[in-house]
Amino acid sequence: MESSLNARLTFEQVRASGEPCRPLEFPPPQVGKGIRVRALVIDSNTGERRGWSIIHREDFGISSKIANGHCEPQFVAYAPSRQLQTAIYGSVWACVVLKRHYGVAANNDAAIAVGIEPGSPCAPIVWETTNRFVAIKMVEWAKVQQSRGALLEDPIKEIAAMQYIGNTSPHLLGPVEALQDNDCLYNIMPYCNGGDLFGVVVNYAQESGGERGMPEPVARYWFRQILKGLFHLQSVGVCHRDLSLENILVDNENCLIIDMGMCLHVPYNDPAIPGNVVDARRGSTRRLMRPQGVCGKHNYMSPEVYANTGPFDGFAIDLWSTAVILYIMFTGFPPYEMADMRNKRFEIIAKGRLVQQLEEWDVHLSEDAGDLLQNMMKVDPRERLTLAEVMSHPWVVNGDVQPPPPRQSFH
């Protein structure tokens, strides 16, 4: 796997690049005006008609095509079909993608479906289903207002970060579009059909009677993809800050890092103006960041984030969390309750006895796997492996991989 300067820099090199500073702001997100209305929808497979509460852009302008020299809007809408999970400020839904129906559909039927007088000249658009899906995180403005200042997760920043990161990595969940109305913010994303990677680990643990997690070839298959996603995050100068198995979705044989609500925009030295900081695309060497609060899940959190007492390297804390992900993939259980020496299991890891501890629990790893885990979970970030060192580690590079069996798609 290829490397880059971002992935190779050590903690000491980053510390030497300048004084710790605050993370940068992401560019403001592009959010369109959305509408949620009841409309007539025709099932393209069965011909069945139904009234459905749908979401679409007010001007239908998410994209366009050139036809005969004219720009024509592409009519796209989304019909919530099934709630996938609750979220801090709302919920996440699997939604059917709709397109405008140009076939035979009486205006009266469309009007009746939404409570408009038959024969009205204001009869609404008729829609039809496609076989495509998206996931929409529906954020309720009222809940955002109630929690303002109390939570670190920021739904506006999440959309800004996703748009900044873009859609070029197959292992990061990118944006489709973002809409808002008076009640909700709609973050529209690709739909993944396999749940989260935590569920995959749980399945392996259950099959083994709770004695272990994934076989190493299976763990290697997923871990390589996670590293590619992390590599892209580092290449654009973003620290995720909440990496976990629950924040990695599975789509067929592919996995994608999600949930950018707590991520940080890493500052870089400005080569043109000494002392100034810019983003990774214009900067040279990244800087350490000042403490930003205790953030993330305790059993994935790095010791420097848990302590929250000094400057930290955003890339190093993500690598720690990635090591915890690998540990759970191997074992089926987390390595500790919190990254603090008062926790006995953490203390054992901090003293370099991770492999010995697992052996005593009858969890047997290959020599390379044990070496990788222990060196990724170094309490002192100066001793922790960089992403480049992880990507070139013998356990990552060598050995068989075992892709997962096909999973049933949601319809």
C-alpha cells in the first residue's frame, strides 16, 4: 500500500513544526432548500399507487443534463421507507430514490392523494420508484437548539466535513446532497446494505460461542480497507476523532468510514506566511492541536484524548482507535473500559503485555498480529506506529485475505 508524507510524519516531527493551535474551520456547507410533502408515488415494479410523504429539493436542481443546448433539471425525490437507527438529534432512514413519472397518471389521482380538489390546475408532480436507495440522516432543528453547547457532535459541521472530504474514496461515506426545511436538516448519503462492521464481528463471535472474533484473513480483508479510508482522511487533513466498528458501514464486500460529526480540520504550516496555518491542500507540515475535550467512545479513545491535558496529534489518536478496532475484530471484545492506568486491562497494555494477556485468555494471535497491535497501542504517541508504518507492516502486507460471504440486500 502506498504511503505519503502525511502518513509518514512522526509525533516528534509534528511537534517540531510549530506551537499547538486550534483546529481550522471547515468551509461552510452547501445546503439546499428542501420540501417534505405528501405526493402520489407509483411503484415501478407493480404499478401500485400510493400517497407517500417524500423529500425533494425545492428547485429539483441537484443535477442537470444538457439537451438541445438547454439545461434541464433532473427531478429526484426521496421516500423514507425504513428507520435504520436513532441519532443524537433525530434518526437515520433508508429511503427509496424517486424519479418523475411521465407515464399515464391522472392529475385527479395525484390531487386526491395529497388532498387537492380534483381538476385543480395546481395538481402536483407524480413520482415513481426506482430500485435505488439512499440513507438520510434527519436532524431535528428543535433538538439541535435544545442541546446547543452541551454536545460535541455538530450536524452542520458533519455536512461541511463530508463535502470537504468529497466522494473520491470508496472507503469513506461521501455526501449525495444536503437539504433543509423549517423542521429538519436532511443529510442525504449513499445507502449501505450490510449494517455496521460491529455487527459482522458479533456474528463471528456468536458462531464461535463467544470465544473469539474474526479469523486473521477476514480481519486483514477489512483492516486494509479501513486503512485506505484513513489514508484518504489524512491526505485531506482530517482527524475523525470517533473511529469505531459502529462507525464503519458494510456495503456488500466493501466497508466505509462514516459519522464525521466530531471530526477536526487539522492545521498545517503555511509555506507562504511564517506562523500562519492553512489546510492540508495548501500547507506543508501539520501541527499539534490544543486539547479539544474528551470525545468519542471510552473503549476506543486514546489515552491522550481521555486525559485531555495536553496537545495531541490528530492522526495519532485516530491510529490508536484503529488499533482498538483491530483488537475487537480479533477477539470479539474491547481491550479496556477506559484508557487510564486505573483500569487494570489498560495498564497491562500500557506495560507492553498485550499479547501475554491474550494468551492467558486463550486468544492466540500470529506473531505479526501481536506485534502490530502492541506497537499501534503505545501510550506515548512518540512510540506509536505512523500510518505509513502500519500500512507496510508484515501482517498488513503479507498473508491471505478472506472476503465475506454475499449479504442480502435491503429492498
